[in-house]
Amino acid sequence: MSDNLRFKDKVALVTGAGSGIGRALALALAQEGASLILAARSREKLSQAAGQAQPHAQNEILVQPTDVSDRAQVEKLAAAAQQAFGGVDILANCAGLGYGGPVLASDPAQAEEMIRVNFYGLYLVTRLCLPLILARGGGDIVNIASVAGLKASPGFAVYSASKYAVRGFTDSLRMELRDRGVRVLCVNPGMTQTAFFERFGSAPAPPQEGQRLMPPEHVAAAIVEALALPAATAVNELTIRPSWQER
């Protein structure tokens, strides 16, 4: 095992690890030596992610299918993390989804799902896993918000609201935990090349030919660099977008 691995003694719990930013972050952390707890709804996607991480992993990988909006399932996730590792050093709340369309034409069931997954699920995982971080004497929490939580756009009212909620929750949580050795990072990705945009009727298109959506690996790399900083230094908020994206 290389002595240069920056997270070789760390345990990272990543939700939304089956795809997108969650999977990219899990792989990046595995490459740096972290043990992993991978959570997502799809067991198949989690198995694929674990298979990708395994060649790079220096430590153990635990796969735990979880719907973050279901309290009983999140309780099982926290219990599995406790049993397998005794605690968590890094909690990355990457689970999220979105639907577009004007409010008048919106589906209340989809609106409820966005709020439950994007905000309530993030809260629930944080609430039930935070004791596992404090048991290790501190650590890091990463919450994936969005540039849609910085400035709203027509057609994305509920999605934007869910991400504004994530940012407000994250800011308050950071103040609560500042003196307890826990850093709390809010990440606002711009247009990212993930299955997420496929949920919208029409994904926002780059303004010019040849300009591309941002690879999730770029977001993951930025998060890893923030996490690797000395404990006395904190990145509170990270906004990362394609260079052509105005906001």
C-alpha cells in the first residue's frame, strides 16, 4: 500500500453512489485509499460501482442498497456502517434527482419525490450518520446542492427550491458543528454529464457546438482536493461549472 494515499485510514459513506457525481466521488476516494460504504436505490448500479472501485481500493467496500427518503432504510445504512467500520470519517450526500416543467403543469408526485430525495433524504442521512462521524472525533460532510440553488430559473421551481433548502441546511449545520471537528462543504455543480439531465424533458444544451457538459469526474476531483486540505482549513462552498456556463 502506498504511503501517499491521502485517505488510506478513512471511511467514506457515499449516497447516490450508483451513478453520476456519487459514483465518480466514490471511485476517486477509493483511488486515494478510503474504505467505502456505497448507498443508492439500485443494487445493480451499486455492484457496478463497487466493481469499478475494487481494482483501486486499498480497503473494504460495503454495498448497502438504500432509498435515502425511507427512514427505516437509512437506519439500516447507519447500522451497517457502524457494524462494519465503527464510524464514518467522510459523509458525501450525493443522492438527488430532478424533473423540469412549469409549476402549472407539474406533477405533485414528482414534486414530492424531489423534496423527499434532494432535501429530506439528505437531512435524514446526515441526522442518522452524524453520530458515527462524531464518534471518530470529527470528519467531513459533503452536501451536493446545485447552481440552481444559487439562482432560480423558470421551469425548475421545485428543483431549485429543494437545492436552496440544501444550501440553507448546510450553512446552519456548518455553524452547529464548527467547534466539534466537523467540516461541512456545500457543492454547487453546474451542467454535469450525468443521467440526471435525462430526467428533464430537454436538457439544457451548450450554447455552441463543441462545448460540452462537465464530466462528473471533474466535480469529484475538486471535492477530493477540498477534503484533502489540513483539518484546520475548510472550504465551505464550492461552485464548479463548465467554463462556458454563465451561472
